[in-house]
Amino acid sequence: MPGQAAGPILLVESERRLAEALCDQLVADGFAVELARSAEHARILARGRAPRLAVIGSLEAPCTALELLREIREAPGSRGVWERTLPAIVVGSGPGKLELLRAFEAGADDYLGRPAAYLELRARLRAVLRRTDAAGASARTIEIGPLWIDTAAHAARMGGRELELRRMEFELLVHLAREPERVFARAELLQSVWRYRSGGTTRTVDSHASRLRHKLAREDARRWVISVWGVGYRLI
């Protein structure tokens, strides 16, 4: 079933009859769907289970559809309510070019004007999911020389041999590997990897970096985790 591989489709629509009709049709086509009647309801559902895609229809003040979309695109990070890369289709009030342009400027992946035929919505939804699923599959692996990381499987190999990493060692490795030549400050790593707002110490970073360096060096002659004095760490 197309909707069961990841999170649900989040359908956000204040018009009750339309919302229920679209929800019933999506479920009949095998999609897992969660229906929100307001922006606040959408936030509550997203906190409970991260959606795979959002379909955003009409919303009443104080938060309109485009305002909700902008909120998603400006989300601070994956630890908040929204993942800013969440695919989103806007179902607008009409086929006008101005509303279409505003939707895309706000960050929509696709746009339909009302009255939106369900078969067209389903086709566009599947097209967006194909694009984003393909992009996600390519982004899940990182390769740097002999080092290979699968972020989804939580696995890492050096030269074909499996690395035995603890959870935070793995998280640190992934964070460094996404920009391997960039120097990350210790304070930034504490916030991004350990999610500390305050109260963490640089010794937390240093001890994990030291263990990670030792485990990588077992399999490869390079030093890999490089300490930049007075600043932080980079991978290569």
C-alpha cells in the first residue's frame, strides 16, 4: 500500500464535508491519513507522528494555509513540531496565477485550485511522493573514501568492515560527515547532536570524539576525527 511505508498523509482542511470526502478517498486508495481541522490540530497530530506529506486546504484565521506552510518551511529543526523539508501540496481557493505563485513562494511542492478533482490530487500526491522518496533514498547514505554510512539503518562501515558505534558516537559521525571539511564548534555540536540548550560541557564532545577517532583508526590509517585547537572538530 502506498501510504504505509512511512508516516501518514496529513490532510489539513477546515471545510468538514470536503475534508471527510478527501480523507475517505485517500484511505480507500491505501493511504494512512490523519485529518486536522485547524492549524493547531495539525501541530498536535504532527507532534504525535511525523507526517510523510501534508495536503493543506482552506484554514480560518488566525493561521491561514500559506501561513501554516511558511511555519513549516521556517521550522528550527527536526526536534520541533515540523520537519522543514516536509513535502506539501496546497489546495487553493481557485485556479488564479497569483495564488499559485504565492503558494510556490511560500514553499509548496505542488498546487491545485478548487474545485480540486480527487483523481488529479491523487496523481499529484503520488508524483510528489515519488520525487521526495527518491531524494530521501539517495540522501540516506554518505560515502567518504572507505567510510560508508547508512543513516536510516544506523550502520557504518570502514573499508567494508562494520563499525561498532554507540548511539551518540554514530550521531556525531553523521553530523561531521555531512560536511566533512567544515570545522564544527564544540558548542554547536552540543546543541545539534546532543540537543543541549545549556548545561552541557565540552568534555562531553571531547570524550565522544576521542572514542570515535579510536574506532575509525582501527580500520584505517587516517586520523579522521580532527581536533582544531580552540574551536572544535572536523572529520577530514
